Amino acid sequence: MKLKLLLGTLMFTAITAHAQVATLNENFNNFTIGTTTFPQNGWSAVVAPITGAFPPAPPRMIVAALENDNTQRFIQSYAGNNATAPSYLITPMVENLTGDRVLKFKTTLVSPSPGPGTIQIGLATSASDMSTFVGVGNPINVTTVGVVQNISINIPSTTGSYIVFKFTPSATHVAIQIDDVVYNSSTTLGVSDTAQSKENFRFAVNADQTALEFVTKTELKKIEIYSAAGQKTAEGQLKGQRFDISGLQAGVYYILVETAEGSVVKSKFIKK
């Protein structure tokens, strides 16, 4: 992991990239250094808007390098004078995410950042419209300058989509760095593999995103819900063929359903 805050004064305009890949293995060493270098190599960015603060310091998505080794490069999201709005780094389109792979990367807070920030991993159907962004797992707190965090996130299955890094600062001039992004290794989910039930049941998220509604021919004994990062977020039983999810944040979740006969079925859903 390489550390350096690259500052500049140029403003970035987001442009959509169209490359499609099956895996990712990117250390950014072949990227062109600078503050206006996206899109390149299939990656793109959508940065936060500039504020009216003086002197002007626009948010930027930066390709930077070590001072003593220009070949060791990485990406930094720099907040500029915008202390609250997120910026987004978007991968090339990944075709047919299969749900059995993990996204890995390294991150750190860059000196002299005056405060922490977060990274939220998510999926988007557009590389330029971040209203299509759906978070996966919980935001990652990036709090300590120079301390490298090795992150692993389970990516759920879906058709062709973009994996997105959403950077949110806590103060002006916060800079968060990522490097060594890999999406190509198989992984188990944060919950155990389970036997498929022979009993049929179906469920769907209701229109107001507050409950799962079930249609089933057998009694369901227990329901457990896990975030995409493998953390248990809810458990309980059906109440009138409904399971309450009003307390869950928007995102992708995995569900374990245990029948009265002891069979267990694993599935997933998206809360918008």
C-alpha cells in the first residue's frame, strides 16, 4: 500500500466507461497520473460538486504515485472544500456477478487528512448515474492515517453491473486511498452452506420495502437475515406470512429459512 496526497486545482467531469470484464485485478500501476485522467482502463468516476468556499478546492478522484517510485500508483478520493458529499469510483462493467466471489482491496486515510471517512461498496446499473447505486454490506470506517486496512466484501449475484466505491468524508480535505483491487476469487458467504428444502415457498419484498411477504405450503420455523458482509441483521418468525425488515438499511441481504422439518434454504433479496 502506497501513501501520498496528490493535490491539484483542476476539476473533473464524469464520463461513462463501457469496458466489460469477468474479473478484476487492478493495482493501478498502468494508470496515467493526474486529477483529470478518468475514464481510463475501463474505470470511471463521479465526484462531489465544488462548493463556494474560498480558496477553491474542488473534490477530485486522483491517480497518484509514490514520491520515490513513479511506477507504484493508487487512487485517492479527495474531498476538497466539500465536507459531506460523496464521490464515486466505478469499476468496468462486470458481467453476470455470480454471488460466489469476494471483492478485496486495501485502504487507508492519507496524511494530512483532518478527519476520518467511510467507503461504502455497492452495485450500480449505470456508470454515470449514482441514483442507481445500491449498497452492499455496511460502510467501512477509514479512521487512521497510514494504517492499511485489508477489506473483503462478498458481492451478490446479479446480471451485468458496476462495482462502485462510494467515498464519504467527515470534513474538508479528507483523502481516502485504495489500492490492489481484486475480484476473482471464490468465497463462501458469511453464513453456512445449507441443504435445499424439498418444500416449496416463495417470498418477495413488499411495495413499501418494510416486510418480506411469504407464500408457503409448509411451516417456517425460523428466519435469519445476514448482510452481504456476513453480519446477522435480523432473526425471528413469520407474523401473518410477513417478516419485518423495516429496520434494515437499503442493500443486498442473504436469508436463511428453516422449516419445521429441519430443512434450511438460503436465498437473497435487495431492499431499496
